[in-house]
Amino acid sequence: MSSISRSDVAHLARLSRLAVTDEELDRFAGQLDQVLAAVARVGEAAVADVPPMTHAVPLTNVLRPDEVTPSLSRDVVLAGAPAAEDGRIRVPRILGDAE
């Protein structure tokens, strides 16, 4: 018997605002059960003597140094913008008025 039921999947779908069919509820219940079983197997690994780490191999910083370099002037940037206002690029409003 599956530890994830159709009603569990339906509940998760509602929370996620996903529309799923009855057929998908059955299929997803089985798939989610397999995922949880795989995660449980990982939890059974003998790792008591393994030190905590963030990566399996040592990492070095591969980023370039943060140095100031010449860039485009404001006038050049604003000349290429579709709209400009008060020395800034004007973009369409996407949010309502702040309350």
C-alpha cells in the first residue's frame, strides 16, 4: 500500500494550484511514494564518521577580482533605452500603488 494517498496528492495539487486529473492522482501518488522511498534509503547511509561539508570536492574562488573598469556613460545608455525620464530608464509599472 502506498504511503502517499490520492487525497494527499489532491491536497498538494490544491496547495500548488495545479489542476490534475483522476488518472494523474493515481500516477503521482505512486511516483511520490517512490521518491520518498529513495530519500529514506539515502537517510540509511552509514555516515557517522563523515565530516559535514558543503561540497564533495574542495572549491576555490574562480571569480575575477572586483575591479572598477570603464563602462558606458549615462547618456549612451539612456539613448539606447526605449524611454527615459529624469536621467533614468523608464519602465512600465507592474505593481499597484503602495499602501
